[in-house]
Amino acid sequence: MEYRYLPYFLSNFLTVTRISLGDFDFSAPTLLDPFHNVVFWIVWYLITIMTCVVFLNFIIAEVSSSYESVKSDINGLIMKERALLIKESEDMMRQSEKKNPQLFPKYLIMRE
């Protein structure tokens, strides 16, 4: 690239960056000659694609972080839900069934 095209390229790059960030002033490309207009839109397209890739990577990172935190807590949540289901089923039993030593022993032995 010759040095005389460098100011055009930098101004196109800055204008494309402004448009990519939401400043939709399309008056600059209409003042360009056809070659620079094509360069402008190519740079705009490339920056838009790169921005999408960066944002998608950010979303993937956040989702995987959330997944890891849920995965680490899942065993405790499963045990808690099981305990709540057992309590609910015991609450629905009749009082005479609750006194049965076969169903409700005095001690509970648990192995891990």
C-alpha cells in the first residue's frame, strides 16, 4: 500500500468503526470515489464480522462459566430435592404408618 492511500484507509477505518458502534451517518461513503467506496464497504464488512465473532466468544464464555457453576452445585441440589420429596411423601402418610418401626427406624445409617 502506498503512503498516499494511508490517510484514506485510516479515515475509512475510523468511519467504519463509528458506523459499527451505532453512528449511522452514511454521508462519508457517498463523497468517496468508486475505488475508495469499495474499500470502505469491504472494511465495514470485515469489522462487522470481527465484532460479531468477538461478541459470540463473549457469550460462549459466559454460558460456559454459568454451566460450570451449576455443574459444581448439582449434587447438593439433587440431594436437597430428594429430601424435600421424601418429606412431602412422609407428610401425606397416616399417623399409624409413621409409627411403624420397619418404615421409620430409630437410627438412619448412611454410607458414602
